[in-house]
Amino acid sequence: MRTRDDEPGIGWDGGSGGADDLIGRKAALRDAVRPRDAAFAAVRADASAAIVDHLVGSVVWRGAKRAMAYLAMRTEVDLDPLWDRSPRPIIGVPRVEAGSEVMTVVEMDDPSAESEPGPFGVRAARDGAKGIEPGSLNLVLVPGMAFDIAGNRLGRGGGFYDRFLAGLDPSRTAFVGVCWSGRVVASVPVGPSDVRVRMLLTEHGLERCRG
């Protein structure tokens, strides 16, 4: 798995510290990877298409009856083409009610017709979407600002995915991180509430994490 650990300021030096230190290290890594947005924008369409192809050809996708994807921001891999593939599992997307810290999952058949602007600038399912029981998911596709090869993930700081994944059984549900390879770094700082993914999907393919 390819990383960008040759760049200064990317990764975690393994130092120990308290909660404030961890928050600072995560913030520093976000600042370090954010300038890569422009490079990703130039390759987003091709990288996203390759990622979708790798996923659709994988055992974890073909064996899933229910999967949770996401509605991408412009700095994330675009998974909308998954809905056009056939056969496919029932696909759900995250939903967070305004003011809530709880992320749920709702069914979606057409992201173009069934989404609207939601909190944090993320597209969201319209009201009235049918809920999916999280424990019934066979696959969860997890976006992130950065990942390392152990499956540690850098999110945007809200903790929504960590809380959601903590309630699932990784022996029954595949946790797959999704990102452009330029966001795979040497190491990501983690705390006790952070939940790692078990596989990482980039434009180079789907690989099991080494953690």
C-alpha cells in the first residue's frame, strides 16, 4: 500500500500525551493533508471510477446484502456511480439530525433524486427515508481525510463514524476506508475512542489493513 510519508509534517511521531495533545496532533495532520485537495480535484473523476470498479469486483461487495455508502463532498471519493451498478446490495447512507451526535443509516435508491443539502455541507437523505438497522449491514464504506496502513483514520473531528462503528461487530460487518492514495499517510494519531477500518480502498485496489 502506497503512502506519502516522505513529506514533512505527515504522520505521527508516536509521542504520548493527553487529550489536548491528541487534538493538536490531529489538527496538525488535517492542516498537512488539506493542501492535497487541489491535486485530488485534478484526478477525482478517474480515481473515483477506479475505486468503484475495484469495489464492485470485490468479494465484500458481491457478498453484501446491505451496504452503507456515503454522499461525497467535493474533497472525497465520489461513490454515486455505485447506485448504477447491477446487481448491487441495498444501499444506505448516513443521516445526522440537526443538533444530534448520533449518526443513523437510511435507505437510498437514487442519490440524485433523494438527497438534499444537509448539516456540515454534506448532502443528506430527504426526510421520510426508510431506516436500516445498523446491525444488518454487511459493509460500511468510510470516508476520511487520511488513513494509515494499519487502518487508523483521521476524520473531521465530529466523531460520528467512530461512535457509529463502535456499535457494530467487525466480525459481521466489513469496515472499509475509502480514499485517494494521496491521503494514505505514514501514521494517524489515535485515541481510545477511535475505531479503525479493517480494509482500505484506493484507486490501486482493496487491501487488508496491517493493524
